[in-house]
Amino acid sequence: MSEVNALAEELTGLLFEADPLRPSVLGLPGAHDRLPDLTASAEKRQRAAYLDVAARAEAASPATADEAVTRDVVVQQARAAVDLLDARLPEFAVSDAFTAPLQLLLMTLPMVELTDETRARGFLARLAAFPSFVDQVVERQAAGPVPPDFLVDSAIGYFDRMLAAPELTSLRLDVGSATLAAERDALLSGFVRPALARYREFLREDLRPRARPAEEAGLCWQPGGLLRYAGLIRAHTTTERTAQELHDIGLALIADLAGEFRALGRRVFGTGDLAGIFERLRTDPALRWGSGEELLAAARAAITRAEAEAPRWFRTIPSARCEVRPVPESDADAGTIAYYVEPALDGSRPGIYYANTFHAGERFRHVSEAVAYHEAIPGHHFQLSLALELDLPLLRRVADVNAYTEGWGLYAERLAEEMGLYTGDVARFGMLTQDAMRAARLVVDTGLHALGWSRQQAVDYLRENTPMAPVEIEEEVDRYAGCPGQALSYMTGRLEIERIRAGAERALGDRFDIRDFHDVVLGHGILPLPVLDRVVSNWITSR
């Protein structure tokens, strides 16, 4: 094994050691009986190890162009891991969403396929470790930067709902035998439920009285917050753009989208009044679902259309299936509209597109197609499934590069229009709605965390500049407040992929083939944006 590939393997091992649930979800060998170690001493060791790998990778001499790509991924992933550690996320990521450490654990554990007794017993060991994990979270949050009060309230509500249920249904996984099932139930009642109740009391009695007001919602109000936010921007966008640059890009995009909304509004609603168009999209009962089953059926129909059209736009089609399932009931009330989970490498789980059917009658019909194309085909399912099937170092197949993954998902929403997948102008309103939300994220995320916006300022901006429903607007703002920087990755990545594609079209002229371009973009693993740019540039030169 070459020096560069050995470094990639070493970093993958370090990342999996820090997050042992990741290899479990992917169906890889690993420590399937462990939970993450969130202690400050563990993070100190992790930080030193990441910096050491980054330094050795920067000094390495790749023997081939492909090794040079691997080396660059190693450096970016190691340094991004340091930025994430330095942001001190476990100390203030308090909310009802999976960006909070305990909620992430509760969402991820049910995704692990218990394919044999060893993994089943490992799952039981993880349940037994819940009290220790909660102790770590409490210790960090008791001494760390204080989150805003509205996020603490949402977290309290999450655990109130979870503990009100007679059983922790989402964690009652099939462990394969009656004996193990009895042990599972004893652990849930004797270890997990008391630990969750203890955390809820910590939130209510300790953290809530100290929480910051909603007027101080962002990192800029915390000690060292602006520096930590700059690190999160690097980690999530893989660029050196400043908060102000991203803020200004978002403002310009919102202005451009207003013109698209007006043109489509004149065609569909007979008006170019932006406020009127937004109000119609928010309130028209014809734009709501009749049932969760109807919502899921529409998602499956959109994906079927995309599958049929894909060979005209992609030379390589993933072999893994994509299933559509409802968001699990335990997570549905948190507001996530949809998400995708890539297939397990051992074949134990297909790719899954989870669509939220909770309160389906309140959910927008017109955004359904755009979301399906983003999360499934030609979006994340094509992107992440193909990455897993590549003959590349594992790091390049599973790297955590939000700007690439979410940038591609957003690119796929507009690509679907080129592919002729939208069923009409109402569905195109959904595409514009999703675009407006992602453009506004550049404005609002930076507004909160760099410019000192209050929660209300963020809510007002989204209400005035997007057609999102009020409840979704508040959920989005709370997401940005609880997970700084991540929301910047979508539009940053989409704009860069579009820029790279436009450059390839200009350079190649009649020789440009969209299928070849997509093969290049999706055929080298999960890449930081500057590395993707170099890969495509090399492809253009080779042509």
C-alpha cells in the first residue's frame, strides 16, 4: 500500500474510532458495541491525531494523479475534523433535531442492521452505555457556551414527548431471540429511560435558567464565537469564503429568484405580485396533501420517472435500490421534511429516502418532486450509492463533505428541470421554493452567527423572501441556530458545480457530453470543492 493510501486508511480508522456508529450504519467491520466518547480528553487526543495525519499527508509525495486526489482529501478531512472539534459543538448543540448529540444517537442507532448475534449483543452494550453517554453530554453542556432559550425549550419538548410514550419504540430493535429481547427491554427501562429523564431534568432545571435570550441566538454572542464560526464555514463549504461574502451572495440570489417567482406567478396565478404569490403558495388548500400515503405515492412516482430518464444523463447507474419510507414516528415531529440514508456496504440495507408524512395535510404538495430529486434520484441516491461502489480508498467513498453532497443534491433539483422530470408549473414552484430556502440560508445563517441577528430577524427575513410555511420557517431558523454553518453548504456547493460545468461546456464545445461530465463529478468519490475543480480540469485537459 502506498504512503498516501495508508494515510487515508489511518484517517478513516481515526474517524471511525471517534464515531463508531458510522461503520455500524455502513455495514463495515468495527467496534459495534461502543458509543462516541465526547469527553474533553478524548477530543484532545483526536485533535492531535488529526493534525499529525494532516501534516504527514501534506509532506507526502503522491505517485499518481489519483494519489494526489486522495492526499488532498486526507488533508481536507483531517483539518475539517479539527475545525469541528474546535467549534465545541457538543457543548451548545441543544435542540430537538439530530444535530444535537443525544438526538443524533437516538436517530442513528435504529439504522444499524443487527445482522448477527455479535451485532445484536453490541447493540445491547450500547444501550447499557446510555447513562455514561448522557453524563458526558451533561458535563460538556454544564460548562460550555450556553445555547439560546428557544433551542433548550425545543429539546425539553422532544424529551417530554419521548418519555411520555410507554415504550421507547424506536430502540426496540429485533435482536434475534427472546432472551436478548428481554435483556433489551430491561436495558431500555432500567438504563436508557432513566438516563433520558435525567438529561431532560438537566435541561429544565440547570440549562434553561442560564439560556441566552432569542436576541442572542448566534455564535457571535459566545466567547470566541466568530473564530469558531469561521472554522465551521471552512469545514462545511470547503472554501475560504468569509461570512460576509456568503451573506452577500445569498442576497443577490434572492433578488434573482424574485424575478423567477414573478414570471411563474403570472403564468400560474395570473399575478406577478411577490407577496401574493407567496401567500397563495402558503395557504392554498389544493397545494396540501390529502394523506401520508398520497405523499409517499407521489415520491415513488417521481423517483420512477427519474430512473427511466437517467440513462440519457448518466453513463453509470448505481446497482443499489432506492426505497421510499416514511420518517420514523419518533423523529417525525422534529420537522425534518425528508432525508436519505445510503445503502450498507454489506448489502444489508438498500438506499432509503425517508419522506415525512407527519401532519401530511399541512405539508406542501408542490415541493414534493424537488425534494425527491434532491434526496433520491438523481440526487443523493445516485451520488452516495455510486461513491460506495467505486474502487477507491474507503475515505473517498464515505468522506463527510457537505458542500459536495448537499451541493449535488441541490444541483440535482435544477438538473431535474433539464431532464424534463417536473410534472408542471406547480412542481416548478417547488423547485423555486427550495432554491429560495437554500439561498436564504446563506443570508440567515451568517446573519445569526456573524452579524448578530436575533431569531425574530431571521424569521422575518425568511417570511418576506421565501414562500415557506410559518411553521417551517421557525423550524429552519432553529436548525441554523443549533447547527451553525451546515446550511451554507447547499448553495455554495451547487454554485460551484454549476460553475465547473459551465467551464467544461465552454472548453469542450461540441465535444461536451453531460453523461461524461456527470461520470467525472460522481466517479472520483466524495470530494472537497477545490479538489473537484482540479479533477474536472484534468479531465478537460485529457479530452
